[in-house]
Amino acid sequence: MATRKTTARKRPSKTCPICKGTGEVAVSVRIGRKRRVVGQQNGLCLTCFGTGLAPTD
Ligand SMILES: [Zn+2]
């Protein structure tokens, strides 16, 4: 029987809690002086910088 090596490596990453791994977050789009919200747009998640992974440090 072949024994399979178990790699004791740390898990490389956790899913980013902000964007839930998508790397994108919904951002409100406002225009004009009244800051009227005209809709939402996908923006880069600044927590993980679009990687979808939670920062480990
Ligand atoms: Zn993120």
C-alpha cells in the first residue's frame, strides 16, 4: 500500500471576508453635488486588492 504524504503546510489563504472571495465589492456610484446615488458598480476590493484572499499578515 502506498502511503500518501500528508503535507503539513499552512493553508495558504483564507477567503476575504469583505468580498467573499470574489475580489470585487459593490460600490455606490454618486453623481452631482447632491451625491445622488445612481447605482452600484463593482469595484476592486481594497481589503484583498482583488485577489479574493484575506490578508494573512
Ligand atoms: Zn476582498
